[in-house]
Amino acid sequence: MLFQLVQIVYWIGLSTWFGGVMFIALCAPIIFRTVRENNPILTDVLSVNLEGQHGTLLAGTIVSNLIQRLLSVELVCAGAILVSLIVQPFIIDMTSGTGEHPLSSSRGAAIIRSVFFLLAAAIVLYDWLIVWPKVSKYRKEYIDHADEPETANPAKDNFDREQQRSLSLLMGRVAMLLAMILFSANISPPSTSAAPSLLNSSK
């Protein structure tokens, strides 16, 4: 029962995290392309210097809001997976494949899962604590000084750079989480020697 409970928490957390990240990674380019093609005008941000940039600014804002909401979901999923990874060594089979290549054994797979999880979690924290505060700062600076090209243009360049960095980090998380899924295929409950004897006695 404990094994099943831990696995349910583990797979819900991992699948939700991977699905959310993959969804945003696929949607972001579509959002940018669609908004730019329609070339909207933001009535609350009117400036000569922003002519032709309203679509980019709106698309960036939409993607920014989606990623910020995703970060909250990622933190919850990461917490659930962390608890599962701490408990798993005590309730799963860690002996299978011990005579094979270390990376193909259950113990090796558990270590690899933990490493990829730590990398994914570190990327989330870096994106949340370092990248997105810069994105918000440069966006506000760009809008507040839209009529001052000497200030607005560098802010726009910085905004685009940091947002692109966040999207790259998003793809990095996709790779880390996909690796975790691949190395989770051999998770199984510990084998018991009692099972064969019970089967023989029933015969």
C-alpha cells in the first residue's frame, strides 16, 4: 500500500510537471507568431517609439504570465517528487540488475533520477529567483520610458534576452524531466521470497 501511494504521488507530480512545461514550450512560439500576425494596439501603452512593437510586447506579457503561473505549479510538483524520491529507496527493489552495467541497475537508475531531479529543480529556482525578476524589471522600464529611446531600446533588448533565456531554461527542464521518465521505467516493489512458497503451498 505504501509503495502504491508513493508511486501515485511520484507519477502525478512528474507527469503534471512534464505536461505543464511541454505545453508552455509548445504554446510560446504559437502565441508570439499569432499575436504578431494580428498586430494589435495596446490602448494603455501609446507611444511613437512603440510603433510596431505592441504585438511583441503583448505576446511577451502573455507568455510571461503563463510561465509565472507554471513556476508555481512546478514548485508544488517538485516538492511532491522530492518527498517521493526520499521514500522510494526504502520501498522499491534496489537489487535488480546488480550484475549488469551500473547505470542499468535499479540503484543506478534511482541515482540518475535524483540527479536529473536536482538539475530540473535548480533550473526552476534560477528561473524563478533570478531570470523572472529581471524580465519584470526590464518590461516595466521599457514601458515607463517608451518615449525615451536611449532608455527604452536597451530595456527592450534586455527584456527580449531574459525572456529568451527563460524559454531556453524551459526546454532544459523538458529534457531533464523526460530523462527522469525514461529512468523511472524499472521502478518495482521489492521482491519477496514468501511469494514462491505461498504459490507452491497452494498447489
